[in-house]
Amino acid sequence: MSNAKNLRRLAGWGRYPAIEAVELRSEQLERITAEATLCRGLGRSYGDSSLPAAAGSVVVNTTAADRLLAFDEQSGMLRGEAGLSVLALNQLLLRRGWFVPVSPGTQFVTLGGMVASDVHGKNHHVDGCFGEHVRSLKLRVADGRVLECSDEHQRELFRATIGGMGLTGHILEVEFPMRRIPSPWIWGESQRIDGLDAMVAGLKEAAQTWPMTVGWVDCLARGDGLGRGILMKGRWAQPGEAPPRQPALKRRFRVPCQFPHWALGWWSMKGFNLAYYWKHFRRTRSGIVHPDAFFYPLDALDDWNLIYGRRGFTQYQCVLPHADDNGPARRFLELFTLAGGMGFLCVIKDCGAEGKGMLSFPRPGISIAMDFPIHPEKTRKLVDRLNELVVAEGGRMYLTKDAFTRSEHFRAMEPRLDAFNAVRRKWDPQGKIRSAQSVRLLGDKP
Ligand SMILES: Cc1cc2nc3c(=O)[nH]c(=O)nc-3n(C[C@H](O)[C@H](O)[C@H](O)COP(=O)(O)OP(=O)(O)OC[C@H]3O[C@@H](n4cnc5c(N)ncnc54)[C@H](O)[C@@H]3O)c2cc1C
């Protein structure tokens, strides 16, 4: 299949691992998936889930199949091809009063990628993951058939595909209802928070009245300051409080080059974390916020992943069960710094109920996500230690961020794996559909 001429270097958003592979791209998604072993969208998953199982093989890029196939202006029901992006939907529909029911922290994601990772957003505590809203999928399964699946038809396959990281089939089309919004602006409130207990209490209290909440944590603070950060809450602004104009297109900046490795030391990260924390000098702020600044602050900087330099970076995200003393989250943050972890970005969120996706990530508890640069000797050991803690605490990590987890750790934190594997075997007995991640974690053949 491969042709040396067409080989290119593919990677996820963390730029590690990278693999030489052939990327097929066409508007005719149904045609090019006929023999495919994996699909990928905009490559915003951090690790190896969107990479083919072996170097030199073929992966289908869905982004040319981006048609909006149907939209009902009464009910909001939308059907789109798998390569349609949230960016395109926002450009078209936000000013007409519609927004996706769940959005991750970047709009550079495709519908197919949103289903495969069963993404969650700041509204998870009230609206669950994206998969909760999906009515129906058009899917090409391993034997070549194209099926429509939903909770009514092929329910098991439908639920394994939601959060199934592309391993049950190729998603061709997605149907879900868009959400009516009162204005395209956000009313937001943010609060500087002194430590972990106050952060978790603040998230839980805010969840009672605010539909969207999230916290940023200074991941290098220790002692009494452990878990300190900024708590952010938001809701769609009502027409009376929103500016009468549409939100202007935000100017985006570009990171011009890879940062050298020495720029990523403890001092630069400490400096960033301190500055970000104290930028919020006033304890509480509130007012109208641009939707892009609220939902997608990182999208303001194109190619921000270059900041982490030549070796790339990873993100570790886990969800830990609630505890009255916040012990699991405290031990996690302590371990991260003790084991030599450091990063610019650490996000905390209290998750709502577990979703219908068989391998969907969120479950009730505290989710913590942190970015860190890859270090050849240290990163694998750090992830091992984080995973050991997560297993011991009864939590789980998020596949769409992962590049380092060992299969034994994944199995230990994922009691739903046998049921998922059984659905995969039923629909794909030869193991045709697979990825670099499924080779690493599920023992698929390369
Ligand atoms: C800045 C940033 C912020 C983020 N914030 C969040 C967040 O708040 N919440 C959250 O949940 N995630 C978040 N993510 C992760 C991101 O939402 C997911 O990784 C998402 O799946 C990326 O979509 P994509 O189109 O880029 O898919 P890709 O990265 O290309 O692929 C991701 C997975 O989907 C599979 N896939 C893609 N298309 C198809 C298809 N048509 N058929 C079958 N399988 C397919 C791939 O095989 C792969 O397993 C964030 C990522 C970034 C970079």
C-alpha cells in the first residue's frame, strides 16, 4: 500500500511519537475508507491514537469530507460529514444562535474525532460528553459494510464507537442536535483561589448554578499553596446584557519556531505559573467575555505546541474519585512535583456522571490534566508513577491524551475493557482496524 514518495511524518498534537506514514485525503470518505485501517481528523489528540499501527502504512485523513449535510432550524438537528470541524460550525452557526452541545478546549477538532474521543467540555457536570448528544452515526465497519448505528440500531456498536478511539470502524457521518443560545457572548466570572480544598469546594459550589466551570492550577505550587489557581465560571449571556454586535474574529498569533530545550526549565515554568496566578490580581472579576477567549484560549496561538521544543510534549489527564479530604487529588499533585514533573498548563474540573460510551473517559470525580515536555529518560518513569497512583486511587486516564501508558496499567484502571474488546472482536475478528495506540495498549499486531 505504501509508496515511499508519499510518506510523511505524522504525529499528534504533542509531536510525540512521530511516524512516517501515508495520509490519504479525499472528499470521497466512503470510497477511501474501503480498505483503511484507521481514520484521523485534525490531529488534536496528543499522543498516538491517530497514528497508524506501523510505519509506512496508510491512515485516512477525514478533513476534506467536511460537508454540512442537513440542518433543521426548528429542532437544531444537524448531520455532518466526519471531517466537519467545530471551527466551521462556529463560523456558520454561532451568529445565528446555535452552538455545539459540548465543545472541547479547541475548535480545531472534527466531528469524527469528537465522537471517537467522546470529548467533554466545561459543561460536563450538566451535559455530559459529546456522545450523550449523538443521535446516529454512519459507520464503515471492518468487513467493508456501511451501517447506520444509534441507540435503536446496533446499540452495542454505537456505544463502543463513542469513546472507542476509532477502533470499531470509520465514522463517516454524525447526527446530533445543536443547542440554541440566547446570544453569542459569554457572561463569565473568575476568582483567584488559594489552595486545593478551596478550588474543589469552589468547583462544586459553582456547579450548582453555573452551566460551565473549570479551574487552572499552578502545578508548581506546594505546601499550603498546593492546588491554588483561578476558578472560571460561565454561562451564555442574555440578549439584554450582551453587546448588540457579533463577536469579532479574534486575531491569531503564530509561534514562529520551536523553542530551544533550555527555555523549558523549572525557572521558566515557575515564572509562567506565578505570573499567570498573580495576573488575576483582583480576587474576583466578572463581565462579558468573547466566546473564543472563554472556550478556546489556546487557539489564539497557532502552533503553540512548538513551545515545547524539538522533543515534543505530552499531556496526562486522569479522573480521580471524590473524597471528603480531597486526598486523591492532593496526592496526585504532590507526586507530580516530587517526581520531577513541571508544566505551564494544569486544568482541573469536577466531572459529572459517566457517559454511555463504553470506554468514555469521564466519571464522577476530579479530573486533572497537565502538559509537560518530553524528557528521554524521565517522562516514561513519571507517567508510570502517575498511573500507579491513579490505579491505586481507583481512577482512570484519558486515552486521547496518552502516549506512554503501559498496557498493564491501562488494564488495571479499565474494568470495562473486556466488554469493549468483545464488541471489537465481534465486528472485526481479524483485527483490521487498529492504531499505534491499540498496538501499545491492547496488544494489536503492528
Ligand atoms: C488545546 C486542546 C484542548 C483540548 N481540550 C479538550 C477538552 O477540553 N476536552 C476533551 O475531551 N478533549 C480535549 N482535547 C482533545 C481533543 O478534543 C480530542 O483529541 C479530539 O478527538 C481531537 O479531534 P481530531 O479531529 O483532531 O481527532 P484526531 O486527533 O485526528 O483523532 C483522535 C481519535 O479519533 C479517531 N478518529 C478521528 N476521526 C475519526 C473517524 N472519522 N472515524 C473513526 N475514528 C476517528 C482517531 O483514530 C483517534 O483515535 C483538546 C486538545 C487540544 C489540542
